[in-house]
Amino acid sequence: MSEVLGDFIRALRAADIRVSTSESIDAGNVIDLVGFDDRAILRDALSQVLAKSEDEKQAFTETFDTYFSFEQFKKRPASVEAANENDGSEGQESEESGGESEGGEGDDPSQSGSSSSPGGGSGGERQGERAPAPDLVSLLERGDQAALQMALAEGARQAQLNRIRLFTQRGMFTRRIMEIMGLDGLNEEIERRETAGNRESAERLAQAREELRGQVRDYVEKQLEIFTANSGRQLREEVLAQMRLSNVDRSDMRIMRDLVRKMAKRLIALHSRRKKVARRGTLDVRRTIRANIEFDGLLFHTIWKKTKVDRPKVMAICDVSGSVAQISRFLLMFLYSLQEVLPNVRSFAFSGELGETTELFEREKLEQALVEVLRDFGGGSTDYGRAFEDFEALAMNDIDHRTTVLILGDARSNYGDPRSDILKLVHARARRVIWLNPEGRSMWNSGDSEMRRLSPYCDKAVTCASLKDLERVVSELLRSAV
Amino acid sequence: MTTGKQGAIDDIEAIRKGFETRGYICNAHIATSIFLAEKLQKPLLVEGPPGVGKTELAKATAEMVGKPLIRLQCYEGLDEAKALYEWKYGKQLLYTQVLKEKLGDLMSGAHGLKESMTRLHDFDDTFFSEEFLEPRPLLKVLWQPGGAVLLIDEIDKSDDEFEAFLLELLSDYQISVPELGTIKARTTPIVFLTSNNTREIGDALKRRCLHLYIPFPDTDIEQRIIAARVPEMEARLRTQLVAFVQGLRQLDLKKLPAVSETIDWARTMVLLHARELDADLVRNTLNVLLKFQDDIGNVDGEINALVSKAAQAG
């Protein structure tokens, strides 16, 4: 039992469901309570201990259905069917109950030792040397599907199929399972019959062998799918998060978008609550007196003054000119996701002229909004002076002591005046000005880069080249916003 | 059959039946979760859209097991003084005053400071004792001799700190009062937590709980719910009504009508002596079902189609 459950939990983890050790123990207790008899109840019960959010429930149901299914044995192969119709009905019945639950494997006397062996791996190998393989020939001749299925599950266990990670391992595992199930004996039997002149029965057996091979291969493929459901994507995401944004391939855009959305969601979950900070040492006299009237004016309760920490007000200015377009695309994505949740995000885009994109983001879907922003504002030659002038006209009056101004750009203004005086004004009014520069620090101030003149008016100027950098900056933004 | 206090919870089907006789209609999934919560002695975290009967589930369970329901409504700023215990400051004040008066008698005949102190130490100190403790819901549950059903409603509305503070209670059914030590539950209570998902519940809390998600009910269950809650309604109208609401849930609305709204609407229909669903009637009573003006406006165009579809169902 515990081995089945262990494998199932590993499959769940592969499907992005977080299962802790204590939850695994709970799951064991649940199975003891409800048993394997009723598939629906087992699924309901397990889902309550193992999957703890709506998304996870969905993934759980899918994994449960694939993991606990044996439909490759539901249909009886035609060849064995013809060979023995007499006990067909009986086999059908037991096969059905077997298909409901994998736990039935403990019933087979040849495997009764397996459930007591602790620790999956080593126990399995030991078992492999000791346990006699069930007589495959008679199983195939009888067409006992339930027993075959058990033999297959046992073979898979001994071959440690749950360690399968790569699709190139399919053939190897198929062969190994067949061998454990007694392929050698089967081959010998076929040969023996052929030499004995019993051609017909030899052929029938050979055909059954091929069918079995197909079933084993299907089984292995399904297990591969279960155990590696997400590992490929996870690896890809990890790599992409650290890759320089300008190097991200167009084909990875879709994964990137999901990744950005996921990060934004995570940040929001972390920071979406309004916090209160008690200003220690400042007594709220009025409320304290009122609270202590019942104690005859003796000050039992002291009530301290508190400040509410509001969600940050963010204004983001994005350079979408050719040189940084690739990166601003991601910042725009990020802003879009943030704007869905935070009430106070305003976004602006510019290359020459600057315009507000807040409303567009609210109205359009992400893809469409990105296309429109890049069409309307992208492509021109960069002019920071002009952009700041426009920004002053559009938004200066709305900047207050709670506003964080976020600027993404390489500060390359084509030798035009960057109007650092406006940025100085913004800096004076805003709570914080953060500059994200996709270029490395060593490149700042080279050529037409104006970082030297602009960075004095930023509370922070950092390099932001990958998604990880972006996440760090935005997280900080949300955390320290007062 | 379901009058036995503990017997009712012994198997899943019995639980479902027990709920049904008390007017709470549910599927096997919900019954399973009650069964597990009782058997594993774990709290049950119930999530789902508002109005699907999360709170009602706790009430029905309390009624079924015949234990008192103690409810703690969460809100921002809820702290342990309101959830757990409070010292009875007034009485403590009086106590010290009484003590001061009696001090003379106590100390009479004592020679020197040392002897006085020894006597003082020997004296039973009850300043911080259970007598001066004012129990709030959580402590009440622990003190309840026969056990109780605890409902911690809308846990997502409380602060993170409060959530952390609940962890000890939820895993070991005990709480620590700094002045007294640990107070253990006399009988393990059945604990329900509900959440509307306005924020993500912490992993630590989720790990300690069973998790039940209640979605909107399907047509069959909803019909039975209405039949149980509004028995005076005719079967035909009930079928139409439920079909209409189910159709409404397919639309893109700000707030979808939940079961509680369906029940209210059914009661409205009964009050109006309606015999059949028609477009005008729906239009006039739609505000019972939908709570946003935008939604009412959006649905208006669809009413005829929905009503005719519902009429076919009836």
C-alpha cells in the first residue's frame, strides 16, 4: 500500500502539487479509513488531504485518473479470447475490480512479501532476485488479465519504473519489465513448441507475446508521462528566468508570458494585504481613556497609535524604442499583470513622444495591448527630454509622497538634453524613483548614455537584464511601500 | 436512525442521510470530508464561492452530533484578547484591594522581613488563575466538557498574525496562556474554517487542515435543496427556477447567484403566488438573485431565452 501511495505522491509532485511529509502521512491514514473499495470516495478523500487549492484539485483529479487506470487490460486481446472462452467471464470480473484499485496486488500470494518490505528501492531489488516470476506462459494461455496486470505492476515495481525520467529510457524499461515477467521462459516455451511441431499453439503464444509487449510499452509510456509531467517545463522555466531578456527566443514567448504572470501572482499574494505598523511609543490618549473607563480610569489597556500601510501607487515609464523594446515588453507584461490586482498602477510608454497606456491595459487583452503599445509608441528615436516633458504635463500633479516612479530605459537620448531638471522635480515629489537599466553598469555613461546626469535624481538605479532581476525589483517595490 | 449522538458519523452514507433529515442536502464528497474530519481529528478548511453553504455545513454538523456550535467571526484586527481570553481586570483590581486589607491579619505576629516574606510566599496566589479568566470563543470550545463544534468563519479576513496564532490550536487542540501555561481541550472539538479566498491562506495552516472545496451545486442537488428549504413550492416551478439559475451561472457575471440566492428567490416566488416562470416576473424579481446593477443590465437581454429554456426543463 505505502509504495503505491508513495509513487502516487511523487506523480502529484511532478504535476506541480505540493505535498508535505505530514500530508503524506495523513493520506496513509485516509486510505486505512476508507480503503480501496470505492474509487470515487477514495478520490474525494485523498483530494482533501493532498490538494489544497482549486488549481491543485484540478491537477489532482487528472493525475488520479491517469495514475489509477489500467485500461490497457480492460480489453481482452482477441487471440487469447479465442483460445479459452470457458473461463472468460470470470476473468472479466476480476479484471474489473482489479482495475479499480492498485491495492489489490497484495492479494496475490506470490507477491505477499512485497507490501511488508520497507523502503522502495533496495527492497525492490532484493525482491527481484528472490521472488519467482509468475508463470507467464500459463497466464497468457489462460488469458487471466487480472493476474497479468498484477504481474506487470510487480514487474514495473522491481524494474523501478518510477525512476523513469527520459523518453529514451522507454525501450530499456519495457525490456526490463518483460524480462522480470518471465520473457525468457516464454521464448523458450515458444521455441520448444516449434521444434515439437506444435506450430499452431507456438504461433498463438508468439502473438500473445507481441500483444503483451505492446501493453507493457503503453504502460511504460503512461508512467513516463505521469512522472515527468512537468519536469521539462520546470527546467525550461528555470533557464528562462535567468536568461538575459534580450536573448529570449521568440518561440519561448508563450512560456515567458506564463512565467511573468506566475511571478506577478506570487508577488501579489505576498504583498497584497494592507499592513498596519504600530508607531511604538506614541500613545493614543483618546482611545486609551475610553477603553479604560470600565476600570475606573486606571490604565490597564494602552492603545498605541497606528499607521496603515497602503498599497503602493506606482507610475511606470517604459522606453519602447528599438534598443530596449525586447525588455520593455516584459516590463509591460509585468505591469499588465500587476495592474489587474493593484488599484494604483499607471503606465506610460515612449520612444519619442510619451503617452499613457493605463486605459489600454484595462481594456484590451495582454497580447493585443502589447501589440498596440509597440505600434503606437515604439520604433521612433529615443528622446528623453521630450518624454519627460510629456510626463510632466500628464502626470506631475498626481505624483505624491506615496507614489513610486519606475523608469525602464537605457538612458540613451541621442545626444539630446535629457531634461534632468524634470526628473529632479519628480524626485522631489515622489516617494521613490527607481531606474531600471537593461545595460550592465560598465556600459552606463558610455556614448550617448545620460545615466550620469539622470541617476543623481533616482533613489535607486539598477541593472535589470533578466526576469529574476525584474522580480527582485518589483518585490522590493511592493514590500517597502509605505 | 440519526438520533444517536456519535453513531451518526460512523459511515459516509449515514452522514449524508443525517444531513438530509436536517435540511442540508449534500453529495458524497462533502459527507466524506465530515467523516474524515471526525476520524482523523483534523480541522476542515472549507472554501468556495460565497453562498454555497459553507457556514451552513458547520451548523448542520453541530446539530447532527448534538454539540453546541461556537462561532468565531474573523475580521481585520481580530486579536487573541477577543478570540481566546481576557483577564477580568475589574475583579483583579478588587482582589488586590481585598488582599491589601487582609494583609494586616496575615502578617500579624510575624517577626522580621524574612518571616513575612515566607508567609507571603505560602499564601495561595490566585491573581492569575482560571477564575479571573474571561473565556472568548476559542477558550470556550476547549473548556466545553462534552466537546463542541468550532466554526472559524472567514479566516481570510483576519490578519496573518492571527492565522499563525491559530496553528497551535489547530494541530494540538491546545493553547498557551503565558501566565497559566498550556490549556488542553477537554474533548477534541470538530473545527471548521471557512474562507472566501480574498487572500491566499498560509501553507502552514493549509497543511494542518483537510481541504474541501464546495462549488456551485449541480441541477439535481440544487433541486433537492430547494425542495428541502422551500417545501411549499410546486415541483414544476421548482424545476424551471433551478434550470433558470443554472443557465444564469453560465453567463459572464460579476457575482454569480449562489444557493442562498436561489432559496431567497424561491421564497419570493412562493410569496408572490407564482405558478410559472415568465419573463416579466423574472425581470421584476431579478434583484433578489443578482446583486449588481451591471449584472442585472447585462442579463436583461438574455431573460427571454433563459426563461423559454427553463420552461422546457419544467
